[in-house]
Amino acid sequence: MKNTALSSTHEALGAKMVPFAGYNMPVQYEGVNTEHETVRNAVGVFDVSHMGEFLIEGEYALELIQKVSSNDASKLTVGKAQYSCLPNDDGGVVDDLIIYRVKEDTYLLVVNASNIEKDWNWIQSKNDVGATMRDLSENYSLLAIQGPKAIEAMQSLTSHDLSAINFYNFVVGDFAGIEHVIISATGYTGSGGFEIYCKNNEVKQIWDKVFEAGADFGIKPIGLAARDTLRLEMGYCLYGNDIDDTTSPIEAGLGWVCKFTKDFTNSEALKREKEQGPERKLIAFELDERGIPRHGYDIVDSNGKTIGIVTSGTMSPSLGKGIGLGYVPTVFADIGSKLNIQIRKNAIPATVVKLPFYKK
Amino acid sequence: MNIPSDLKYTKDHEWVKIEGDVATIGVTDFAQSELGDIVYVEVETLDETLEAEEVFGTVEAVKTVSDLFLPLSGEIIEFNEALEDEPEKVNSDPYGDGWMIKVKCSDLSQVDSLMSADDYKSLIGA
């Protein structure tokens, strides 16, 4: 199992460590509910250095990216990032990712840790245009500093005006005494903040300074368990749960990152699917009664017939009720539709709701 | 790790307190700490008579679901209803306010098969 540059730091803080995507990662420090609330109300820091980073460079970089990714990367100017996905040839999704335009001909692709090798091989297999690819995953660390107080708490660490970095924009600059750090106004929590990309040998200094600067703002380290409850309250898809090699981006509600004004892998079939409407959809639901939906539970109709499956579920710390995502036939997918979640022996009534679950 | 010496324990990380033929049952300090924040304790077997090792309920933490196994055969005569509104009591006071059920034991000889505090301590390596 691999360690991040901060694994021993987490252990010293008393984190419970778990294997995740081949890395020894902190799942929780103080407790998931407290950590969740810290990010919703103040500021918290996640070590997400397990994420993969690829650089695609050169004259043909954009051409390759446009081929493999569903969003339109030609819209990116230097300093902007976009969420996208890598469709496969069979209607599914290889991975979801963020694409940063770092320089004129240099793009950074940030991919899920569990998919690094698969994505690398996939993109390389499509690279008949001659773009230069570099895998920086082992060399780069990533901290997510998230929460409504992130800007205020971190401003003293950089000469850049953090409040001027718009959502899905980034700067490359000084942070916590280190130069050439990517400060990106992105995240996976819905509570605002930044993601900081730096080299492995720089991350400990940044981590320490971030905690010094954040002390007066109640900053805390946050584990992967709270990362999951935070993202689920926003309805953000998690690869491997809500999307995978067999789910189409259209049925997953990712049609907004599929731009049919250009060609990309499997774009014709996906365009047809979008026009005709998918046969099933990823829905968000809240339980009407007490209970907690979990990944893999059946979704059943009023007659007890299985109509779908829960892909993510939890007790929402902010809402205090069971929430989840799952696939059902389109006929059951309208907002307000009633269905049931089979939790052990009981079918618990649930209602299809609009995302996000959590509204500020 | 708190492991009171006057209680009995199971390999499933439950504790048992025997008073006459009634056993009070909960999960150990170790179990609550491994589970993390407990958000739901579901017991739908109240008034039922079950055999030892049968599932009498479920404890749900934010990230995990665990079955609760009955340590001793008998009738489930009480559920700690305070846990319906405050399941976090299992975290804060596992041996006190966080108790889960009371069982009227049908075979007290089964008590001999439970673990002592010392045995449990070595099981969890405390």
C-alpha cells in the first residue's frame, strides 16, 4: 500500500487510517459528523494526494483532450478549469475528471486515484495525434481546503487575492512560502474553498502553515468519510458508485458536460441517447421515514417489485435524514415521485427530490 | 479503552450485565469507537424470543451497518427507546445510557460461555 507524503502526519493526529484506492488514507480524525459540520460552517483540510495528475502538453494537447473528454476544452482559457468525463466506446464512463488549462499548450488532468492506470492507458490508446503525456501522480500532492471561511483563513498565506479567484478558476503562484503552487477555486463539498496542488516535498510545509493560519478560524483536518457525506449532500457523483464503465453520462445527469458541438469518444451514440431520453436515470431521493439507504440496496415500487438500485446513500448530517442516489427507469424519475428503499426486511418510503440535498 | 471488569463480553464486541435472569446488552467502548458516529439503532425484535447468536437488531454508523447478535437465548423484554432520538448515546456512554436491550434469559448456563473483561481485553489487544 502507498502512503501520501502526509500519512504519518495523519497518524500522529490520531486519524483512523484505511486503505483506499491503494493508498493509506485518513477516513476520520475526530468523528465524521463534527468534521462534516466543520466544513459546512468553518474550514477543513483534506489530504487528497491520492488523486492522479496527468500533464498533456504540446501542439496537439487540445486535440487529444477534445477526443477523449466529453466537455468542450476549447472553451478553456489559461487559468480556467472544467469538470468533464471520459466516455468509453460502449456507452459508459472511463472516469470523471477536472481539466485545467495551465499554459497555452499545457493541460492538467486530475483523475480518480482508483483509475490512474486505467485512464492513462485509455488516453494513451487514443493518442494517435502525438500529444506529450506525463503522469505526475506520484510526484504531486493535493490539499482541499474547504468551507465558508477558507478565503478569509488562507488569505495571509498568499499574495494573490483569494476572493478574486472565481469558481473553477485558478492561479499558479505563491502559497505558504512555496512558489508555483496551483490555487484552484474548486472542491467536492459544496461549501466553497480551494484545492492546492504542490510537489510532495512541499506539502508538509503547506499543511503546517495552513493549520497555523486557520487556527483562529477553527480549522480541522477532515477525513474521507466526511468527504463522502459532504459530496453526497450536493449530489456530486462518485466514480465507482454512481458512475462507472457501464453507466452512461446522460443517464447519470452529466449531459451538461457532454458538448455535442464537437466529436468525442462515443459522442454519436450519446447524442442519440440524449435526444431520445435515457431509459433510466440517476435520481436523488430522501427517505420519508427513519432509515439509512446504502450502496447496493434495492429500490422497489409500491408492489415490492425491484425497479432499481441505490448507488450512494447515507444519513445526511446536515438534514438529519437518509438521503441517496440511485438508478431507476425514467418513468419513476420525476421530482416528487414516490418509491421505496428496501432496507433489510422493510420497504421504507422515499421521495425523488431535486439536487442539491443541502442548500446553504 | 474502557472495559468494566464487572461485565461479560462477546467476540462480537457486545457487553452483558446479568441481574437475576435478566441480561442488559449493549456494545463495547471498542465497538463504538470502531464504528464512529452512530446514527441509528434499529431493534425490531422487541417481545420476540430468539436463540443465542441470532440477529436482534442493527446499529448504523455514518459509514457502516453492523448486525447485533443476541449473546444469550431469551425474550427481548425492553429496548432502550432513548436511542431512537439520541443514538449518539452509544458513543458517549456505551455502558450506561447507551445500553440497547434487556433480555429475559431462558438458559442461564449460557452465561458461562461469555468472556470475562480480561479475555475481552486480550481479544482486542487492549
